[in-house]
Amino acid sequence: MMKKMLGGVLGAVLALPLTALPIMAQDSGGDSNTMRGLLRQGFEIKAMAPNGAQYVVLLQKDTAAYACEFVTVTNSRCRAINQEAQ
């Protein structure tokens, strides 16, 4: 069921330009809502798709999920995509 949910979320996220996604945080070296911080917390990369010169990356841990705009590990922006992540 989680794969089906993430598949639907991935399709919805990829249908939007990233400028339409509200962004929670930009990596400043210590923020827990950046890709680096989420990976350190044990989130796993579940899907990735190119978006111009960047990638949209979906991360998941248990029932919490985030979508990240990824350029490099130190240049990423992430947003919770479900209530469990907030």
C-alpha cells in the first residue's frame, strides 16, 4: 500500500513545477528538513526523477515522506508531503 501511495504522490509531485511547491528549508549545514538532515535521520531514497538540471527526490521513513529538490547534497530543499512528517 505504501508503494502505491508513494507512486501516486510521485506522479502528483512531478506534475507540478518545483516553484509551485512550498519549500520548508534550504540546506544550511544543520537543518533537519534538508536532504542531508533527512538522510542522517534514517530516511531512505525511494524514488528520483530528473527535473531540468535538478532532480526531484522522494524520501521515506516509516509513514513520513518528503519531496526534495536536489542539485547537490549541500544544495537541496525539502518539504513534507504527508501529515506524519510534520
